[in-house]
Amino acid sequence: MGRVMRDATVEATARKLFKACGTPWVEDSYSHWSAVVKAWAVGATRPLHDDDRWAILYKIQELDEALMSERRALEDEEDH
């Protein structure tokens, strides 16, 4: 079965989870975010389809990577 959630819902959910949990300080951020999404899905009002879970997970990883890039850029700027 394909995705059920709209892109805007996926993005809003990903942003809420990312904001609530912050950047993981573990080496394997994929496992961290996968666990976060699974835990969130347990309390969801409807079952979360795998495609939706993957979409949320990919969006969270995009947010995480963007934040890390910003931090690296700021650190590089401070070093110069």
C-alpha cells in the first residue's frame, strides 16, 4: 500500500518530532530517528503505513543534515 499522508502532514510531523527530540548525539542517527518515529506511531490515532514512516524518517534526516551543515558553517566561520 502506498503513502496515505500528504506531504505537508509528513513535513509537519517530521518538524514536530525533530523539534521535540533535537539532534541526536549518537553516531547512528538513522536508528535513533527510526526509533523516535516508531515510538510516535504507537500513540498515533491510526496505523502508520510503512511508506509514511519512511517519508517521515527521510524528512527528519533532511532536517538533521541541514542543521548539522549550518552548525559546521558557523564553526568554520568562527575559526576564520
